[in-house]
Amino acid sequence: MSLIVQKFGGTSVGTPERIRRVARRIAAAKRAGHDVVTVVSAMGHTTDELVDLAAQVAPDARKKHKREMDMLLTAGERIAMALVAMAVREEGVEALSFTGSQAAIITDEAHTGARIQEIRADRVKEEIGRGRAVVVAGFQGVSRSREITTLGRGGSDTTAVALAAALRADRCDIYTDVDGVFSADPRRVPNARLLPWVESQQMVELASSGAQVMHPRAVELGARYNMPIRVLSSFRDDDRVATLITRRDPMQPMEGMVLTGLASDRGYARMVIRGLPPTMEAAARVLEAFGEANVSLDMVTVSEQGDGLRQLELTVKEDGVPEGEAVARKLVEELHAQGVDVRNSLTRIALVGSGMQERSGVYAQEFQALLRAGVEVYTVSSSAISIQVLVDADKENVALVALHDAFELAEVPGSVR
Amino acid sequence: MSLIVQKFGGTSVGTPERIRRVARRIAAAKRAGHDVVTVVSAMGHTTDELVDLAAQVAPDARKKHKREMDMLLTAGERIAMALVAMAVREEGVEALSFTGSQAAIITDEAHTGARIQEIRADRVKEEIGRGRAVVVAGFQGVSRSREITTLGRGGSDTTAVALAAALRADRCDIYTDVDGVFSADPRRVPNARLLPWVESQQMVELASSGAQVMHPRAVELGARYNMPIRVLSSFRDDDRVATLITRRDPMQPMEGMVLTGLASDRGYARMVIRGLPPTMEAAARVLEAFGEANVSLDMVTVSEQGDGLRQLELTVKEDGVPEGEAVARKLVEELHAQGVDVRNSLTRIALVGSGMQERSGVYAQEFQALLRAGVEVYTVSSSAISIQVLVDADKENVALVALHDAFELAEVPGSVR
């Protein structure tokens, strides 16, 4: 008999029919002898609707009334969890629901973006001990001063993994609307392969680089607490189709390079401030101004123009461009620089793998593949487990397909040297 | 009673006196009731001397006679392991030594840089069962076709961690000549703090970024196999002074940003090829030529010069500069570019931490600290767990001290938001 924490997202509990389907799954797992704790998100678009309502009552509510926003939004999971618990009872299995506060998911005080500090899951454990199916609201917690908080992006996945860690569950199952984790986005790369196994740290990198199946925050927590996570579809009855995320893939040799997959993240831009004076102070001033304006910088390069002046190249997220460009134009005036160029619509593509220390070969292969495909590369950087390139967004699919083919990611990997 | 794998490096077994000291440690651990497997490197400069000898017999032996180089070099650990086993027996404890081949450390066929595929440690287990202290040669293994191989850089640390994983040891102790892992190199940052605890993935990043206390390859293996690694000094009797590398730091909250430390890696250079035609093909040709010449690229940026032409900036390791510069000069001629600038003597500094998603604040803080200290930053890039900057090598210490102070790395960290 094992203890499994399951998480169902908003789509999976989006209609009464789907809620009944989730309930049948929970009941079946209970009858098979497992202990089951189920974390649920708010139904479908509930959260968006609540946000809309708030905006109609108080414009700018998300910034001005954070505490009350949390009160409001937590109603969404409360509805879903109560409905799921009822549906499970209809299946003849004892069940009850808990809010984040009741489940003692203790967070810091940061309304709308709280982080979990610890989980004192005594009540949950007690009810499991009584043989009941426990349903817990995702995305929400409570601070030490008893304020209701929400966890921000990736919140429900994070609740599920954190709860699994606190309960020392055998596994955390994340039900979603796809079959698992693929070697690349199957909508973009038709022969992308469903990965039966992904190592946690590589999944963190894939998720951070744009693979949307799970939030990196939740994967990171799973890696830290060594909690096996299974990603699978809530619309499929065969649970053998799934991806298991664990510390290591037991099919691989102890050492060796294995390329796992590709992820991409749209919405980058590159800003170049031309003709800056070649002084420390000028560069300092630019970076300070961007920091003050809170524009997130992804990569920064200083280069000499050849005429004695310098330019500063900044990679930013596209939503930071209007603000960033305004800052840059002011700086051009202030520092008597030559001008600002902005290249929008860039995509960042990450090739993720392990043991990529011998990187020069991989680099060359990556470039050759992109060049053959006619894809221009603007910037490249690498970490121990990935190589990231910045390309035009309209070349994203071409680039993904070219790299997927070049590195034979559709094949079951052996160890590559 | 626990099973501990210990590793002693070349310095720790560098003289007969030191070998006796190691033996006393092993004997003490056995008497305390532990099972002990000890992995040793070759004594002091033995390996260098053997390499010298080979060069006198056959110039270019390292490239031309790889199989025989492995045969030659493995003699180094054979000497050390036999001496250590004898010394342990002198202490009144039964002991015996095994080569990598005898310990069944199975590698691939790549002489001088083999990777471990698996370890069938039956003989080692049997001798442990008989109560004996087992001494195993580090750095060496055997291929499936019974050829003797060596593991290349980081080999002995890797042997120790892999053996610990295969034996399901309770811990792997890496004895070295420093007290453990510090928040920055204490020779450069006087108030650097000894870290009692470092999370595995952050240690991989620190090690990859130049922290020399352990090789990233071995740390990565430890993370993958969830093997706790303790780093401590072989010259100190108090083993409470040490750093424990494990999956997570139990003193930290479940989520939250924690900055761990700084590492730096000297010997980078930045090459700029100016006045390239603004075509795909030109950039392609440059990267292809560097790939063919096997010059490792760390970061690549393409930028517009303002006069309609382009420049390509390449960050390379300094040992690749002569070759890289020759390639670049040929390319300038071939592509009718304007010229090549090389900036040597750069250092790459990494700030490593967890939960750095909210990165814009950290970036700004990092820049402000470096700017106040008068340190020029050439390039910045970031991964999920680090921010890397490229600065002049003669500013390395100033930069490290400034960042160490700015991020209060000498203090015991709480969770930072």
C-alpha cells in the first residue's frame, strides 16, 4: 500500500463531468488499497473571472489590494475541492476537503506570491489514517500571522509536490492535458518523443527554458526533496503513458553525455545602445537605470564599436521592451550616445542534456544544424546542462525541427561521447 | 555501524609519514566499528613524473600511445594503494588493496578519458564482509574488452563517489588539503565562510565555475545517486570542521532564495571579429572554422556595428587563443572583414544560489557592487542557479571581495526575497 499525492489542474476539473471523472480515479485508487491525497486547482477559468470581477470593483486591485485579492482568489479552489470531495463520496468512498490553511501549508507573508516555509500536515495525516480520501486546495497557504496567502505562478503544482514531500509520499502524480514530457513540443516537432524518464535537474532546466508541462518551481522542490513526480494525462485511462521525473534514469550508464530534449521560450528582445562613451561610468549608469526601472535583464554584453565608442547589448523579455526602450532613449540623451536599436520577436531555445562538459563538439553540431536550416543565431550561452541560443521567433519551428533531427532526439538515447 | 568510502588525494599520501597518518585514520575508523573502503590517488607528483618519463621515451606519447599511457599511469595508484594497505596492516587491522580492474570499475573504451559505465563490486563487498579494510586505486578502470583505462580529470574523486554509490555507502568522505567548501576562495576573500552545508546542484555549479575543492564530474555523480559527500582536511584531526554536500540543506525553508557562494575561473579571453558582412553565411563560416579548429567557445554574440557591418564576439579559454586568433585572422582575409581584437586575461566569476528566479534585483545589486568597486563587466549570463560575469583578471580579488560583502556571504543566510 502506497501513499500517492495527485494534482489535477483547472482543465481537469473544468466541468461537473470532468470532476466526476477525477472522483472515479480517486475512488479506484482507494479501492486498489492506496492512500490518496488530491490537490486541485480552481475550475477552468474561475480565477480569470474572479480577477475580472475585482478589476470591475477596484481598478488596479492586483497591486493595491493584494490581501483581499488572496481572499478572493482562494474561493476558486475552495469551490473545486468541495465539489471533488462530494463527487468522491458519491462513489462510495469517504472523503473530505481542506483549505491550504487547514492543511497547515505555512507560507511567508508575501500576498499573491508567497513561498512555502513548511507544512505541518497533522490533520491531513490523521484523516489518511482513518482511511479517507483527502482533497486539498492548491495554490493557497497561510502565514504565521494567520493571513491567507496565494503562491503565485506554478502554485498548485508546488502545493502538490510540497505536500508529497511533507507526507513522505511514495510519488506525486501531476495530471495535465498532455501525455507527459516530450523531447520537444510535439505541436512544433511532429516526431517528438514522449520521454518515459527525465532526470529532475534536467527537468528544472527544460521547465525554466519554456517547457510548459510543469512549473520549474515545483520541479525544483521535487528535486530537492527527492520526490518522484509522474506527469500524465487526465484524459487517458492508461497510466502507463507517462513521464517519470526522478533523480536519475536507471537505464543510463553511471557517467556519460545524454541529450534529453529541447525547450523554447518566446518573447525575448535584444536592445543595443550604440555610441556610448568608453567609460566605466557610462556602462554603470545604463545598468543602474535599467535596475531602477525594474526591467529584467537576461544577458548583457559590452562591445567596442571600432570608432572608440562602445555599445551595450541587453537581452530582455519583450514585456519589458516599452519601459526598457523609454529608459534607453533617456540614457542616449543623458550620455550623448548615438541611438538605440531594438530587435523584437526573438525566441530562446535550450538544448538540455547531462555531461555536456565536452561542449565544443555539441556547439559545432548545433551551429551547423541551425545554419543548414537557415536560422540566424544572435546569442549563445551555456550552463553545465544546457546550451541556449537566441533566434528569430518566426524561425522557432524550423530551428526546433533542425536541432531535434541533428541530435537524433526522436531516438532512444545511448550514451554519446 | 556504517559503511564509509574515503578518498585521499596525491598530497594526502605524498610521503611515507603521510601514508602512515592515513593508515591511522583508517584503523581508527575500523576500530570504531565502521566498514571502510579507501580510494587513493598516486603519491604527490608521481603522475607528472611518469608523464615526463613517457615524453622522454616517446614525444607526443599522450596523443600517440594512449593505451600504453594508461598502462603506465595506473602504476602510480598501484604503488600508493599497496603502501597504504601495508601501513594499515602495520596498525593491526586486516587490509588489502584492489586495482580498478579488480574492483570491477567498468568503463567505456576511451583511453586517458574513460567514463564509468558500472561497478560490479562483488569482490570489494566480500572483503568488507570479512571485516577487512579495502583500499582501491582511484582514477582507473577496465573496459568490457579487459583493457586498462584511466578516467581523466577528476578521476579519483569520481572513483570514490561511484564506488560509494555502487556499494550503497552511507557517505563518501573526500579528504583534501583545505577544510571544506567556502563561500569564496579564502585566499582571495579573507572573511570567506566555511559552509557547513551545500546543496548538491549548487556544488556542481560552484565546481563548474572554478571552485577547485572537488571536480564537478564527481559532484554531479553524487547528486545523481543521492550520495552524501563530506569534504574535509586530511591535515586536521577534528572532523567536525567539514562541508557536507547533500540534496538539500535541512536548515532552509522549503522554498526561498539563498545565495551560497562565489567561484571564479581565470584564463578567459574575448575575441572580436570586426566588419563582417551582414550575412548569415559569414557568421556561419566563422563558427564552422572555430569548430573545425576545435576551439571551445564559451559564449557567442553577434552585433551590428552601426555602419551596416557586423561583429562577432567570442569568449574562449585563453589556451585556445593562439589557435583561435590564427583562425580569426584567416577569416578576416577570407571574408574581407576589418580585423580582430583580442582581450586577454579575463576571469569569469559566478554567484551561485537557489531560487534566483526573481533575478532583476540580484542583477542590479551585483552591478552596483562591482561598479562601486571599479570593476568593469564585459559579459553577463545567467542560469537558474547562477549569474556569471566576465571581468579583468587583475580585478578578480577586488570583485570577489565586493560581491562577497554586497551579498553578505560571510553571514549565515536566512531566506532572502
